[in-house]
Amino acid sequence: MDQKKLAIIATKGTLDWAYPPFILASTAAALGYETQIFFTFYGLQLVRKDLDLKVSPLGNPGMPMPMGMDKWFPVLGTALPGMETVMTAMMKKKMKDKGVASIEELRELCQEAEVKMIACQMTVDLFDFNTSDFIDGLEFGGAATFFEFAGESDICLYI
């Protein structure tokens, strides 16, 4: 039987959207899947050496708010200066209190499990990023590189 394959496209660069690709990829690798993640556009933030990921309650109506804020705090209030910093700190504390691994830890776990991570070269060029800003072991390639693998994958996820 051929080894199963999982292909993931990671397009988001916020703290809350960083978890799904790394959790799914590391789990799949642990289950014996050959796994690749293609990071494009804002998803490139997830593979930078220096992570500064934030979470924003603005435009994220499904986000559970502390102290029942979603019932009494106006949505417009989430746009106030400093709210992103406050919400990011609260989210990080909650994750730490619940024993959830950090993005750095999950990313390292993926590397140890031989998850192939590819940065979209077109997006790197578009945003004038320097390849030295990214983690070691990251490959750079275009959409065709991803399609070679994704075209044969058993599961393909867009996150």
C-alpha cells in the first residue's frame, strides 16, 4: 500500500490561524502521512524566524470572548487601539494555561517529523522578503512545485 499524502495550503498569518496547519501536519506525519505545507501570502508569517503573530477579534465573530464580552461589549470596541494586543495576550495566556504548545514548538515538531515546508517564491518576491528572514530547512518554490505533490495527495486542505 502506498503511503498516504496530505497537502496543506497555509494562507493566513495570525496567531489563531497558525495552529491548524501545524497541528494537522504534525498529526498526519505521526500517523504516517507524507505531508507538505505550502505557505503563501500572509501564511508566510508562520515560517519567519522571528514570530510576532497577533490575534484580532475584529472580523472574527466566532471568537469566544472572555467575561461574556461578546454579549455586552460592542463589536466596534474591538477596533479600539490596543485591543489586538490585549486579545493576543489573553489568547496566549489561555493557551499556556491549557497546556497548548506554542507555534514555535509545533513548527519544530513538524520539522522533526519531516513535514516538507515550502514558501511561495512569488509571494516572497512580491513582498520583498529576504530568504534569510525565514526558518532553516524551508524550501522555496512556486505553485507548480505544490501541485506536483498536491495532485497526488489523498487529502488537500486550504487553511
